[in-house]
Amino acid sequence: MNSWIFIDKPKDITSFKVIQRLRKILNIKKIGHAGTLDPFATGILAIALGEATKSIKYFNQYKVYKFNVIFGESKDTDDITGNTIDKSNIIPTRKEIDQCLKTFIGKHSQVPPQYSAVKVNGKRAYKLARNNQNFQIQAKDVFIKSLECLGTNNNKEFSFKMECSTGTYVRSIARDLGKMLRTCAYVSQLRRVKIGRIEEKDIILLDKFEELVHIGDHFEVMHSIRDVLDDIPAVLINQELSHKFQNGLSFEYHNKKSKTDYLLIETKTKFVGIGKAIDGKIRPVRVFNL
């Protein structure tokens, strides 16, 4: 049970509800996820169980989204679930959209949506918004690796694909794109299709996972902590160093390539934890009791 599951989140359900249902299905207390999805969104929800919850912080991978944007109308939530707050007769062309997309690439300063889980003076922004309170959310830096327009089915709705850092709000992208094009816009569809190396072929529907649990075949679709963190370099140590590491002690390590990077620490038989190379030594950052 110290593993990761990648669920295909259904539409119109919160990420928290998915967690609640899995907690009940698996009868497990320690469970968490790496990045929420809005209720109207679908796609990959990365869920950690047991000791794997300690690795959530290090599963900080680039995410890929496919989404649709409707131009000429804006919503208070910046997505299809909200109330209309503005309308415009200006609908951009594909060429105008493509020209604007270039400005989003790279390090990008983004203001999260008013209806988001960002905290403002200790309170969630969406709670303040629901109570019609005036407040401002500070901009934050995100990184957008790629953003492209895939085309349109009608003259108002366009499809997009984006690869971005964790913490990037797709709804903010749509809102800001609308403003740049002197109109308004909101997200009508949203699906997370990739996190790091995890793709849609690696995910499972919530109902299907529940079926597998009932017949005891669910372990086949679970992923070990080691596999999920395979982008982090690994260091193989012996049993003696393993005991030192698990007791919070550092050990000598000299490698020009790794200065202050995170490193996976493992023996021939088990995954021990995560360390950091500092001043010729590996210091324990996270120890796993597997």
C-alpha cells in the first residue's frame, strides 16, 4: 500500500471526493495527491498511498493539458461552471491567437483565478469570492514549456495543448489570452493528459479500480515510489550506510555532477529514501519505512 495510483478523474467530482472514495475502498488513512484538478476537469490525478505520501513533494513534474477556450464571453470562475460577467463581439482568428501564444512561453508571471484555492490573508480565495468580498491575489511565476492552438470546431471555441510547471492555472491562461486579444474568454473543457512520464495509457478509471480492489487485482496498476521518482538520480549503498542514513546520519559522497541535487538512496534490495549532496556528503532529507 506504499504506492502511487494514477486515476482518470471523472467529470463533475472534486479531487477531494476521489481521495475520500479511495480511502474508503482501500481502507487506508494515509493518502494524498500531487496537484488538484477542478471539478469540471478530467484526466490524470496522481495519488500517493501510505509512505508514498512522503514523496509527493519530489514528484514535481511538468504537466500537459488539453483544453478548449470559448472567446467572446467571460465567467466569474474563468470556466464553464461560472456565471457570465461580460460579453464581447470580438472573436480572434487562428493567426491572431498564434501570435499571442508566443508571449506565454518561458517564465511567466500569472495571477491565479479569483475562484481558486490560493490563500489570501489565511483564507481561500474561492471562499472570499463566493462571499462577494473584494481582494487581490498576488502574481506568481510559473514556467510554460509549450503552448499551441490545435484548431477550432466553430468560430468561437478553440482547442489548445500546453506543457507547464506545476501550479500553473489553465483558467488564468484563457482569461489572460482573452484580454490580450481585446475580448474575453473562459475554459470550456480541460483534461490533464500527462505528468512527467505518466501518460493516459498508465491511468485507470475510478470505477474500474474499485472493481479490481474487490477481486484483489489492483496491485497490478499501482506504481512503486522508486518508479515514480525515476527522473531523480539514484545512489546505491550497502546495508551499513543504509542503517546510518535511516538514523538520520550523513555519509561521504563525492560526485562532480551532483552538487545540491536530490538523490534517491537505495540498497540492492530496497528503496531507502531521498538525500541531498552537500559539501561532499549525502544528508538525509526523507527516510521511507518500507
